[in-house]
Amino acid sequence: MKPVRTEFVVDFADCDPARIVFYPRYFDWFDRATENLFRERGMAWPQLFAQYRLAGFPIVDANAKFLGPSRFGERIAIESWIDEWRNKLFLVRHRVHNAGKVVVEGHELRVWALRDPADPESMKAAPVPEEIKARFEAPL
């Protein structure tokens, strides 16, 4: 699939005292980029959650490899795509670009989680619907 691009400007609040991005911010941006990935495919999360009784997409594994810094005031772009569909899981890959260089590579392994009908405060993993997978296979 073609990656979806999400851009951010590094704000002062994103930085540590050395004015480089504090590493947990990348995981926040990955989360936002994943939501944007669905939105760009015509599946805004508010409607998607209501239609499928979704509880969310909990992360069961996340990783980042830091290859270079991003600093206060710089504009970064995150390319995101679904790299793999599993029965109840999907793997989202992210690549962060700054000034033409890849500075971070990361991934999130997420669960397709529905509200548990027996307990509305709980959730349970469910198979990812084929029509969702098909939306990601279609050209943008």
C-alpha cells in the first residue's frame, strides 16, 4: 500500500532540555499518524468505532529505532502504512523524515478490539473485517 504522510512541526513542548525531540513524543505522533492513515482511507475513527462497536486499537507491541535527531522548530513528516494483517492484529509501520533524511523508524502492533457485549466496560479481540483490509488494498 502507498504510505500516508502526516506532518508535524516540532514545538518547544515536544523537546527535552537539549531542544531535541523527547523520544516518547514519537509514539504519540505514531498514534496520530495511525488515526490519519484510517482517515485518509475514508474511515474516520468516530464513525468506524460506532459502526463496528470498536473499543479501540490497543497496542501490544511498539518499537522505534532512532537514527537522527529532530529539533525545536523543524518540520517532520511521518509516512505510515499497514505492513501486515493478521487475524485479529495489524502491524503499522512508520518512517519519520526530517530535512530529507529518515530519522526514526518504528512500528505498532495493534489489536482490532470490540466492546464485549457481556461487559460494556471490557473489550475483546476480534477478526479484522475483510472489508477493512480491502479499503487499504484499494488505491488512494
